[in-house]
Amino acid sequence: MENGPYCPKDASRNSWEGRMRDYFDDTDNCRKTSVSQTLNRPEARILIYGDGGGIRIESSLPKLLYGNNLSTVSNAQPALKRLREFTLDYVSGDLPDLYEMRYTRVDYCHNFALGLRQHAWQSVLPREPSHDQRFGWC
């Protein structure tokens, strides 16, 4: 979301990791430096980029609400409200309702009981992940 400026709140600055990127801007025909800051917490990962003009928030909604990914979230609004509150604990800026944000990616998972078929499933899964699976190329 690019409605900044966003910046880390003073009390949380020690938890943020800063990064500078030097690049050539073809439009302005000059070198520029961009600063981004990242907060990595179990509840969420927050990236402030574009010199504070943009923000990216990544989180597991079940983990945020329940502390694990085993529970199902059927209504996202309470989780998105909690994620917004968490983000505002660490970020200064005008953060809109997360339900209205533009999403770039949504992962959906479902846990199900294997019951008596657990052994059959385990027998078809590889013991050693392949090179592609280890590096996320599958």
C-alpha cells in the first residue's frame, strides 16, 4: 500500500532492520538511494519501503489469532482488525482498514485428519526433499 508516509514508532526502532539500496533512475537520469525497514515478529512481518511511502504486511491469520496454523479462520475481519492493531503498535502513519487494502497474495491451507490412511500418505511422501523442494522450486 502506498499511502505513506509510514515510519517505525520510536519505541520499536531497535526491532527494525534497515536497508539502503543504491540504484540508477532512468526517468531522472541520476543515481538514487532508497531506504527500507523490516520488522520480523512471530505475529507478522512489516516492510516499510520507498523511503516510507509504502508498506507491506505479511501474516498468518490463524497464527495471529490462535498462536498456531491448525485452527481455521472462517471470518477474516477479526483477524484483519487484530493485524491492523498490531501494525499500529509498531508503525506511525495513516493505515486504512486492512479489509480494504489491495492484496497481492493469499495462501489458503486446510488441515484434515488422515485417520487410518495416515500410513498410506506417509509412504508416498519422500523421506528426503528433492533439491527443488528444498529451495522452493516445486
